Amino acid sequence: MGGFSIQNNKLSVGYGYNSRNSVFTADFLTVGASTEYRGYRLSGKFEKGVHESEQRTYAGSKAHREAIHIYVNKTFWNLDLQPRVIFFKTEIEHEGVTKIRDKLTRIELTATTRF
């Protein structure tokens, strides 16, 4: 994982690779950015992962997963509010055919406080 920041702007990039006992391989990429203006922080993150099975029924099959996260943070009296929208997409590739398995949008509001 690497990244840099200039004043209130941040950029980060991460990559991971995993191989599990010749059962599967997986690649992961994450790119995130954020900026802050007048106490509001806007953040975005893109995640992409490919998981490939290497044994049994699903050998050679790949699951492609993507997610886009958009967050806004604002703190009032030690209460951090974070509305966010997350877009998910999963595609399954099997025997040369790619199908969209899931496409989902999730809207959330989280609140965190300090005591």
C-alpha cells in the first residue's frame, strides 16, 4: 500500500495477491482519495478483485468484484456523521461466458461518538 497527501488531500493505492495451496488465486486493487473543505471530508474508494478457482468443479472460473464507495464526513460536538453510497458489482466468468451475478447499490448512514 502506498500513498501521499498534500494539505487536506490524500491519495492511496494498494495491491494484494494471494495464492492458497493451489486452490485459488486472488488479485486485489484499491485506489482511494479524499479531500477536506470547511470541516467536511469527501472520500472515494475504488476496489477491484479477481478470484480464480483452480480445483474441482469451478476450476478456471473467475469471480470479478468491483465496488465504488463515496463518503462524506462531518463532525458535530464529537459526533461524526458519515452518509455513504456504495455501488457493488459481481461478474462470474465460467467456460468463457461472463454473467453479471449481482449489481447492488447500498446507502448507509453511520454515526460515531467519543466519550
